[in-house]
Amino acid sequence: MTAIPTELGTKKISTLIKEYAIPGIIAMTASSLYNMVDSIFIGHIPEAGSLAISGLAVTFPLMNISSALGTLVGVGAATMISVLLGQKNYKIANKVLANEVSLNILVGMVFTVLTLLFMDPILLFFGASENTLPFARDYMVIIALGNIITHLYFGLNSVIRSSGNPKLAMGLTLFTVTSNAILDPIFIYVLGMGIQGAALATVLCQSMALAYTLWYFLDQKKFLHLPRKQLFQIDWKIAKDSLAIGMGPFLMNLASCIVVLFINNQLLKYGGDLAIGAYGIVNRLSFLFVMIVMGFNQGMQPIAGYNFGARQYSRVREAYVKTAMWATIVCTAGFVVSEFTPGAAVSVFTSDSMLKDLAVRGLKCMNIVFPIVGFQMVTTNLFQCLGMVRKSIFLSLTRQLIFLVPCVYFLPAALNSEVGVWYSFPISDSLAAITTGVFAIDLLRKLGRLQDGEDPTILGSQIK
């Protein structure tokens, strides 16, 4: 049996962050580019690009729901597995892995059926108009049919990274991005499939990556593998614990869905279809930097989870502080792009002058305080890594729901313009960062009182 990499508990933290975060960053950046590729090619479809990209933007809330459900299962399982590996409990870790596969299939099937049954009402609810509904429907039907594949691929990819093989996880993501970039123009332009071609290319690329991932985990010689006798069986005790840990990021993704729902409807009301398309572009550009931060989070996750399980609290603190520092640098770079070169960034997605002007204005307003976003994301991820579910959930909701939704609802009406939507983001980001800072100081203080090797329950249930 292959040994678990004990380097997570012994090697220098800065070196570990470099080794684990860089593959994660490349993978998450590639994943962001994966989504951007569709938007870029769709935005340049002859005679339909502007409306097509607006139709694509309308699908974001529905895709966020799908992502949220996959995160609920996948992130919880990956977190449990990293802690179990730190405790050298391989048997239960394998059982958690088998549980993840079964739950992803079940959840994916339910989502697919419900989405296909109520596709048009859902898309209209999310901000589609009679002009953009055909594009949104054509794209989303194919994505929904491949939903189980998407859930399994992203969930198992996260487990590969958490089990000490970030380079393989990165390689699989790079493969999907590269193959998608090749297939997109062929399906969209050469075969004349339009927006449906983009969706088909996405599902096909994920299918190929999933096939290799399943082959990898079916190797019984690996310390972490799918136990064949337990496949398609659900242990509801493990499922409950896994879903509880994944509830924070699930609610964060679900909150994204609710927020985009409000945003789309407010933009449609105050700016029309092109305003929704502008948000689709702005969201893709901002998401690129957010995904880099998520790559750092993925690098921190196995380090913090393993060392917390091994009761090496000084290493947990160090991993958090250094990850937060790098995340802040990344978001500062996003701020520079948004404020000083927005036109060049937006031009990649569209040549329509009206759509470009709307997107440039949105990008500059939306990311005024972007440098503080990285710290908030890393802190929320730390609570998730340590199994502190309630605090993780609360911090997940502050930036995307508790503060942002009221702003999106009231500011456009007060200003009588879609500009109110854009300014809602810096206001909510600032309030969320202040709240997160209070929680971070409290956690670091408690971890500082623990000596390495001590039982974390001595400080009460809040540190457990």
C-alpha cells in the first residue's frame, strides 16, 4: 500500500504552499479559463453574439445551483479525507470516497430531472427575456444532461488534490481546458452548432477527464481508492458529517445563485438585456482572480486539515497567514486590471461598442475594493478546513447574501440606474471583510493558546 505523504506535517510551510498551491492555482485558473472560453467564442457568434452572451449570463444562477450541490458533496468529502489521512485512518477515508461517488450520482440525477422538467420557467425567473431565452435554453439543456458527469469530475478532482496529488488534479483540469478550447470553435463555427456546440464541447471534455479519474481511484493498490464492494452504497452517518462540512461552501454557492438572480432581474429592469450581458463579462473577468485565490485555498486545505488532525497548531496558523498574504496580492492585481485596463480586458469578449461600454463601467465600479476580497475568502476557507461549520457558513453568507442582496435591491432604485448594482459589490465586500476580521482575530488567539499536541477541545466546542 502506498504511504500517505507525511511531508504535510514536517516540510516547511512556505515550501508546502508552493508545492500544493501552484498546481491548485494553475488548475483553478484553467477552470476559470474553461468557463471564459465558452463566453469568448459565444460572444463572437455572427449576428447573435451580444444576445447569445446575455443568454449565457442568464444560465449562471442555474449553473451555480449545480455547482453548489457538487460542492456540498465534494468539498465536505475532500475535507474529511484530508483530516482522516492526517490521522492515518485509511479505511474510513476510502469509505468516505465511495460515499462521495454515490451521493454525487444521486444528487446529480435529481437536479437533471428537475431542471429539464422546468427549464423555461426557471430561466425566465433568472432574468431571461423573449430575446435571450432561446440561447439560454439551447445551452442549458445539454449542460443539464451532462450534470452527473460534471458533479463526479469536479468532486473527485478535489479529492485527488486533497490526498496529496495536486499535480494530477492540475493536469486533468488543464486537459479539459485545452480540449475545450480546441472543440469550441469546431462545434460552434465549423459545424454550425452555435451556443449548443459550446455546451457539447464542455460535457465531452469533462467526460474524458472523468473516465481517467475513475480509473485512477479504482486502483486497489493506492492508499486511497474506491472500495468496489462499497460502491453505490451510502453510509448516511458519513454522508451527514460530510454534508455538514460542505454546507458552508454549498451555501456560498447557493448565495451566489440568489445574488445573480437579483442582479439579473435588476439589470434587466434598469439596463435591459445588454446590461445582463455586461455582468456576464464582468463576472467572468473577476472570477479569474477569485479562482486564483481558490487555488491558494486548495493548496492550504490539505496542509491546514492534516496539521489540525495531527494537532500541530503552529503550522495551521502559519499556513493561514501566508495564504492570506498571497491572496491579497492576487486580488490587488485584479484591482489594477479593473481600474486601469478595463477596456482591453472587456474587448476579448465582445466587439459590440454598447456592450463594451456597459461592461467597462461595471468592472471599474464593481472592483474598487477588490484587494480585501482575498483575505475574506481565505479566512472562510480556514474555518471550513478545521470543521468549524457554523462560522464557515456565516462567513460564507456575509459577502454574497447578507450584505450584498439588500444593496442590490435598494441601490438601483435609489439611483434609478443599473450603476446601483455595480456599487453594491464594494459596499458588501467592505462590510464582509470587517466581519471576517473579527472572527479571524478570535480564531488566531485561540489557536495561539494551544500547544502542539494538545487536545483542541480544551478550549471548548468553538475550536472543535
